[in-house]
Amino acid sequence: MTTYHAIQRTQERTGLNPKASVRFIENAIKRGRTAETLPVKVRKYLLSKEVNKEQRAVLYNTYCFIIKDGDCCITMFPLPKTLGKKRYHGKREIKNIKKYARYYNLFKMEDV
């Protein structure tokens, strides 16, 4: 079960149609990862989004879903870029990807 608000937000933020949005939310509820199974940095972010004990935050496909009572999705929003896939230059992690791209001219800014 999903709320109308969650379907609207999924359409708006992912570009999916209504039927695909419902399927995307159902997959997130079934296959999403909870805070306990994630690294500390992402875990703290997800736990900060959980307002009360009835709600839980689930991570699925770089989106955070707020789920109530086990199967009712309330809303969803994208995970911040700082918590997503990390990029490396050799062994060093790239902290600011835009600054790195300008300095090394490796790829276009549209790719970031």
C-alpha cells in the first residue's frame, strides 16, 4: 500500500509513470536495505529521518523511502550525493567531484 503523495514524489523525482512508480515503491519495501545493514555514515543519515518508532527509513536504488507500519510508503527522496557511490583517484577518495573535474579536465560537468 502506498500513499498518493509517495506516488507523486516518485514520479517527480525519478521520471517514472504512475504504474511503474507503484512497482518501484513495492520493490523498495521488499528489497530495500534498512539502517542496520548499512555503513555508519549512511546509517546515521537514515536514522535521523526516522521520526518515530512506527516509521522506518529504507534505502533502495539511491533513494530513501519512509515506510510506516511495515508496508505503507509515506514519501521518498534522493540520497545526498555525499552518501552515494564514492569516486577515487588512485587510493585517495575524491571529496569534491566538481573541483576535481575542473582541475583535471577529465570529464564534462554534465556527467557529474
